[in-house]
Amino acid sequence: MTKKCYFTFPTTYQAIRAEKILAKENREYRMVPVPRSISSSCGLALCCLPEDAQVIKDYLKDGSVIVEGFFELEEKASAGPLSFLRKRRS
């Protein structure tokens, strides 16, 4: 089992703002559909490793991005420890 962290947002606009802010930083994350275990509604979530969560949270706060929720989930291991992530670089 691997742990992944998810940030959810009240609107798609806030999710896009989060991605735009993090695109300038050298952090690993991925925008994904909100997992069913978090919510049955549609929407985007930012997925990251637990060790990057606090730094990402600080970037979002500094950028005035509204975060609806934060979740840490244990999930079945994927093909590789970082296979669900990709680095965003500007």
C-alpha cells in the first residue's frame, strides 16, 4: 500500500489556479479526477506524495487558492512509486 495526498477544490477555477501556481515550482503532483472514496461528485483533485503535501499547501495558501479539503489515502501500489506523478516545469 502506498500513501497519496489529495487536495480538493470548490470549483474548477480554483483547481486550475492551483495548477498554474504549482507549474512555477519544482514539485511533483498531478491533477486527477476526485477519487470516489473522497466524493461521489465530479471534480478535480491535486494528487501528491505525503512528503510534498505541506510545501504544496503553503504554495496554495500564498497564492490565495481556496482548498475545499485535504485527504491522505492508502492505495494499492502502482507500477512504480512515482508512476502516478509527473513533474511540471515551466
